[in-house]
Amino acid sequence: MFEYASIYVPLQIKERSKSKGKQEDAWLKDIVYDEAVRQIKTTIEAINNNNIVVNDLYHQTVKLKSGRLIFPVIVFDNPAITDYQRVIIDGNLKINVFKLEDYEAMMSAIMHPYDIIYYLQERVRWLGNSGLPHFIIGDGERSTILANIRSERDFATFSMQYIYEGKPNKQMQALKHLALIGKFRDNQIKKNPQYKRILEVLQLIEPKVADEFMGRFDYAWECACEDKFDFSKCVQVQYEGKKTSIVFFSVGRKAFANKEYYQVVADAKQLKQKADAVLLIVFVGDTLKCCNIDWFYYEKQYAPDAIVLEFYEKIGMFNGTMSFDIYEELCKKMLEGK
């Protein structure tokens, strides 16, 4: 089973035995359309009704949660079968079915987990109980895409064009964001006590808006390398009724000795943006155009406080005029005042 952005993708994989037995049509019906479907149902029932605890590929304990979106998939390996039912609808249950070669083609055409999940959702909607369309029209917000479809790869390629509106740069930024998540995993999994929550927040950035996230990320990186103090750039994500502000915080080429100083800007941003939580991505640059990054997650119940907000605004917390030294001195006084 795969998990991404609080979505589960359980797979059933079926392989045709080389020994003689059922004819291909009978094998497809009994093993894929019947047995694998029953096993998928059992899997989903177990996720929703049992407290299942597993280890992920990073050897971290994961407790599966009920009530999440689930996109089940059946993959079968049988080269003799060329025609098959690509979507199985059983009541409210919708299952994507792939021949192994088609699954590999889809996975090679679509690289981002979020896009794969979107493809599984749209594949059900587009195909239903029918086969692949011969001709397809996709109407986006700013463009219309036409495609001839001869294979699963064609359909997956069309979907990628549709998602990113034919703009390779948007897809490149989405993959750049995905690579950032990979680096975060590798570097923070054993260091950061808020690792899992931060990972969830990062995965909420949808690929089609990843260019906006990465634009702010690159801006803060450049500011840090140029020794500029800046925390003006933010994005917001929302999940399960909780609003989280992601703040790109360049401290220039000087690092804070006390990491609690991060809490002051996090508190100010929470008040200003009426957020439930704040994620600071803190950039410390050098003259070689490289950055060290700190990840600071701050969460407390939002409570409006007009007096404190007015104080933050009066001292220049939100107008971009504050310097590193002034901010550091402010943090010392505020933390001493606690």
C-alpha cells in the first residue's frame, strides 16, 4: 500500500501461473475480477475498522487511519491477455485495473504521487465501464487539449498535459517540490520531533500550484545568500479544518543561537493570518549560494489578541523594515518577559 497526502492506494497484484490450468478469460474472471476484488474489499474494511500499525520504508511507525480517501488498484501480469475491464465498479467501490505493461507505462509517464492519485480518480471518471476512448478533449481553465488515444501511455500522457495545461515549467516546479520533500525526509526523519506533521503539511501543496511555493522558496534562498533578513513570503494550506501558514524565513548569513527566536515570528504570523499552525522554513545562507535550512513547526489554539497584534505592527514586524539585529533583540526581551 502507498500513502501520500493522507490518501491510501492499496494494491492487489496477480500473476498468471505458468502451469496449465484455466483458460485466460476464466483466469481473468476468477482471479482478477473476483478474488482480487474480494481481497481489496477486505483490505478497505480492515483499514476502516481495525487499528492497524505498520512500519513504512523509513522504519517509522505508521497507524492507518479510517475515513481517508482510498483509491484501490489491481495489477495483473498475464501477457496473453490484451483486452480487459480497466475499471470495476461495485456499488460505491471503484477499482482501477491495470495489465502490468499498462501499469508500467502509466508510472513512467506520471512521476508525481499526487498526479498518479489524480489519474486514478480521473481514470475511473473518464472510463467507467467502457474501454479507453479513441479521441479525447480536455477543457482546462486556460486551454483546450485534444488527443488521440491508442494506449494507456497515451491516456496518461494526455492527463499530464491536462493537469499542467501544457506548461512544462509547471511540471518541473512540481517535481522540484517533490525532490525537496525527499531531501526533507532524508535529513529530518531522525532529527525533527515534528517530522511527520511537517511532512503532511508539505504534501498538501498540490503539483499544479507548486510553482508558487517554489517561487517563494527560491526567493528566500536568494535573500539568505545575499544576507537579507526577510519573512514576507507565505503560502497557506488547509486540511481537516486546520489552516497552516508556511512562512519562508530568510535570516541572511547569521544564524540565531537560540532556536526559540523562531517562535516570535511564528506567533506574529499566526495572529496576523488567523492560522491554527505555522511552519517556518528558515534559510541561513553563505557566500557560495548555499543554504542551511531549519524546519520549525508551531501550533497552538488561535486566539485573537488586538493589543499584541497592534504591538507587532507598530514595531514593524509586518512591513519589511525590521533587521536581523532588531529582531534578535526583540526576541531576547520577549522571551525574558515570559
